[in-house]
Amino acid sequence: MAERKILNGWKEIAAHVGRSTRTVQRWEFTHGMPVHRPTNKPRSSVSAFTDEIEAWISRTDVDSNGYVRPILVVLDKPDPDRLTNRKLALEIEKFNVLTAYSLDELFATAERANYDAIVMNCNDDGEATSLCGLIKEQFPDKPLFVVAPNGNAPQSADHIVRSTDDRDLVDTILEVFGRPKAS
């Protein structure tokens, strides 16, 4: 049997299990990690016993991640003549939506966020074909949904929506990802 040691404070508990202090604090809240508070107040100092922590880890599935709704990055350049409802339509269906207003912002957002797909418009100006190529070159494993109502969709797009109706885009995304759970 392992020797019982006292861990004083979140830093020592986190170091013992090899995780961050925020993670072990979350585990206490979400999974009931055994910590002790001398004053029984929620924001007081904490301590834990190594044997209790080890026993708790052996019977708790702390590595299972909770469900996260699919995250979509929408490239939506500002247009003073049009208020886009696309993001709202996707959010109503319970998708997490991140917005990028430029290609540079899209690349920066996509590199920082653990996203599931990219959504963009395809205009008649020919710019979309080169944008799609750049996006697929940078992120080849992520689905690219392109709204191309005028038929000039880039071949590099994974999914093409040939309508300006946001419902058609939502339906296409739902076919790929299914209906997100509202948790």
C-alpha cells in the first residue's frame, strides 16, 4: 500500500496528478475529486491525501471529455448592404460559431481554436476560388462549406450550397455533423 501523504493547496494536488490547477479544480466541481477544506467554505484553502486521490482516479473516468457542440469558423466579410443571418441560423441549431472578418483572421482563429469546419461565401469576383485553395492547403483535413448561389463554386470546396437561403446551409451542415446536442 502506498504511503499516505498530505498535499497542501491546489498546486501540490495538480503536481501530484500531473495536471493544471484549473483542471483539478474543475475535477473537484464536476467529478467530485476528494479535497478537504478545513473551514468547510467553498473558497477556503484545500488539502488532499494522496491515497484518496489515487483511489478516486482509479474509479473515475477523468479523461473522458464532455460533449462539445461542433465548432464552425465562418468567414464573413463585413458588407454594409447586407446583414448576415448565417451565424444566427447556425447558432439557433446549437452550433458554436466563431466569426472571422478576413482571411488573416480566419487563419489565426483556425490555428488557435479546435474547430470542426469552415464556412464561407463564394462571390462572382473569382476571389473565392483562390481563397478556397489557400484554406484547403492550410487546413486539408477540415470540411469547407461554400455558399455559391451563382454556380461558380471552387472545386476545392468539400460541400457546396447553391442557395442564398441560410436554411439550405444549415441543412447541409446538419447532414455532415448531425443535430448538435443542447446540454
